[in-house]
Amino acid sequence: MPKELSMSKEMSTPNGHGGHLYMQTNEVKNAVVHYHRSANGTLTEVERVATGGAGSGVYKPISNQDSAPNAFEGAGSVILSADRRFLFATNGGDNSASSFTVGKDGRLTLLDTKPTGNAVQGRSGTAKSVAYDDSRGMLYVLHSFGPDHLRLMSVSSDGKLTPRMERYTANTATKLNRVPTMAVISPDGKFLLVGTTFDLPIAISGTYPDGSPILWVTGPDGKTRSVASNAPDPDGLVVFTINEDGTLGAPSFHDGGAGSPFYIAFLHNRPDTFILGYAVGDGVATGHIDEEGRIGIGPLVPIDTRRGAIAELCWASVSPDDRLLYATVFGYSNITTFHIDGLEIKVAKDPACPVVEGDGTARGLCGDITSGPSDNWITPDGAFLYQIYGNASRLVGYATQPDGSLSEVTSVKIPYNSPQGLAGY
């Protein structure tokens, strides 16, 4: 049972002196776990609040695996509004989204749960990532499977959700089974950027007799091609213009720079600059977007892949001063840190922390046994980084160090394989 805390002064301490962290369990009966974060980085569970919707549980729709970590194959399934009044979460099992109010003590109250508008096909839905436009009161819900990857919900002043009829796709004319990963609104509110991972999900491409995924398939032209997005076709980063009423313009497709431009993280102090993390490209790069939505991507900065490619570098957090980038490497069960210096990125620590062992039942695309690390989150003061390791049933907190290394300070038990999403303050 969750350990209850009193409504003490400690519960409402400001950034730099503790705070709050939220994660969805993604269990079939989905819930958001609320942790109190102490000044020294340790976590104490406060409450579990049901979302009113269903998670995908341990089942992974992307690969049709009965039990595997990173069921969403995406990021950003739990987010806070800029004013911290509301928390939003997806429910991947039944394709719905939930809204909560956030009290002064960090406690959550469920406000609303509404279907996204996409019917569930098969064993699970795939609603995975949310982005919220505070100024327009619009919530964008991204799904792994299309063709209607993006659905919209109006958010009232009191946090109630109203599903809308609009629907948008990340597919191209020739790629009808794309798997997008996350949706991010540019800091100026003009564009919605969508990352992608596969042009054909493993659930369709299939697996070999040993269970390893089929990553190369025969294309319409008879030639063998990778199922990874942006490899080699330069169209893996999708950009939508956001209209004044919050609806979206037609998508434009851009070179994401390398295979599977999975994660998008804008810098805090340079609103036209973002970092891309590549699940198949095994590294990161700097991106730039201008006022017209044109994209430019810098060179790939790779991690050490001597353990085997594909390493699946899939999530990232940027330090508040924009100097360090913490990238989660799913296949290797650890984190790599990069140093950001202007437009230049260099590896700072690879790896930045010891491997966290899973139970031996999950493997990455490189074939390595993995503990399935997924979403991470850095505190507003940059002092602590938190990382989900689903196959190890652990949420680990690290103290960040000036050289980019990470020192474990806390670890709490979480549900097996399924948890997704981290947000906090």
C-alpha cells in the first residue's frame, strides 16, 4: 500500500528543496503514482490515483509481445501544464486521456477521462504521447498506430476534456503503417513536431524463429529496406503548423538526420534549438527550426556501440542551463551523458551510471538483455535525474555531477514492465 504522508510544510517545498514526481503505472487498471521528492532526492510514494482508463499492461502492441518493457514505444505520456494546475495522462489500453488537478501539496484529483476518438484494434490501443497548448486550451494525443495518429481535445478552464473530430496522420503516401513516438510543441507555439521510430512496426514485419525482430523487409520496388524511419528516406521528422484555433495544418516531412528520430527536446534558453535522440542512429544531434517551420539538423554524435547496434537511445533530458544532456539507452540498460556547447555536442560520460539489471526476460534490438529503461526526468534545479527501469521494476533517482556522471541516491519499486511517463516539479 502507498505510504501516506501528512499535509506538512515539507510536502509543499519549492524547487531546489524537494518537490513532486508523477508516473503512470500503465497497468490495465491505470493509475498515476505521486511521489514526494525530498531535498536529498529520495522518493516517498504519497498516493496512487486511478486515471479512469485502461493501460496496455505488460503487453507491447508495437511488437505484439505478451510482456515487454516500454509498451508505448514512445515518450511524454504524463505531462504537467505550464502553470502546474493540471496533469494529463494517456491511457494506452483503451485510447483515452485523463486530466487531473494538482493541489498545492502536489496531490492529484481526477477531473475527466475521455476517449481520444480512435477505436481500439486488437488487444490494446496505442494512445501514447500528449502535448498541451496552454494558450489555446488544446491537448494533442499521439497514437502509435494510425492512420489517425493525432487526435485533439479541447481543455476547459476547469480542466474538463472535450474530444474533437479533427484527425491527422504521420503517414506518407507510401508509408501507411508508421509508428510515431512523441509530439512536442515548439516554444513559440507555432509548430507541433512529431518524432518517429518505425515505418513498419515489428508487429507487422514479424520475428525470426529465435524471436529476434525482422528489421529488413522487401519494399514495393523489390529492394530490401530497413523498417526504421528516416533510414534511408529523409522524412522521419514530421512538422505541423498550429493554427490560431489550435487545429493543425497539413504535415511537412523533414530529414530527421539519422535512423529513427525518436525523441525531441527543446533547449530551455534557445527556443529555436532542439535535441534529437535516435533509436536506430545510436546517438544525438542538434536541430534548428526557423519561423517558417524549416528544419536543419546537425551531425550525429554517436555513443559507443561496441556492445552491439542497435542500442536504442530513446529518451533525453536537458539540464536547466542547457549544458548537459542525459540520454537513456534502452538496449544497454543505462544512461549516456553529453555536453552541449553552443551548437556542438560531445560525449561527456558513456556510460554515466552502472547498468541496472532486469530479470533476464527482455532483449533490445541489439540482442542484449535489457532492464528496459524508458522515460527519464530532470529536476528544475538540475540536481537529480529519475529513470524508469521497467523490467527491473525500479524507478531510480540519481544525483547529477558536474562531469556528467550520475550517482544513485534512491530506488523505489514500481509495477513490472508497464510503467511509462515521468513529470514533476
